[in-house]
Amino acid sequence: MDKRLLDILCCPVSKTPVRPLSKRELDALNDAIAAGTVDSVAGVAVRERIAEALITIDRKVIYRVEDGIPVMLPEEGIGTLQLTDFPAA
């Protein structure tokens, strides 16, 4: 992802800056999705594997990136509290 774009992106709700999800974090997220235990903020089950994502620097919300475009809609975010095996920072 373009560094300039990343520098200006933030959570649309909390205005917290975001960073790319690490491989370890992404693997943990996709494991939880495969197990059927992940919902979006809107309460919709996340069923599709995520190839790329951003996470707020406070590690509370994940936003997926589709075809290089961040999906920064509040209802599309994924809260990390539901991810029991999410790696520590």
C-alpha cells in the first residue's frame, strides 16, 4: 500500500491511525474466519478469507483491503476483541 495513503488513513469513527496487518495477525484473523467466529461491526458473519487488511494502531478494529483499496466503512470493520487467538503486539 502506498505510504502516502497510509499516512492519511484513519478509523472513520475514532480517527485512530491505521497500519498494515502483519502476516501473523492476518493468519490469526483468517483462522478465526475459517472457524466461523468472526462478525463485522454490523453483526454480519465474515466468511471470505482476507488477503490484506489494516488495523488501528490501538489494535481495536481491522479494515479489509480489496484490490488495493481500503474499505474504511464503519459497519465493515472487524472488532479484534472477538479474536481469542489474536497475537499480542
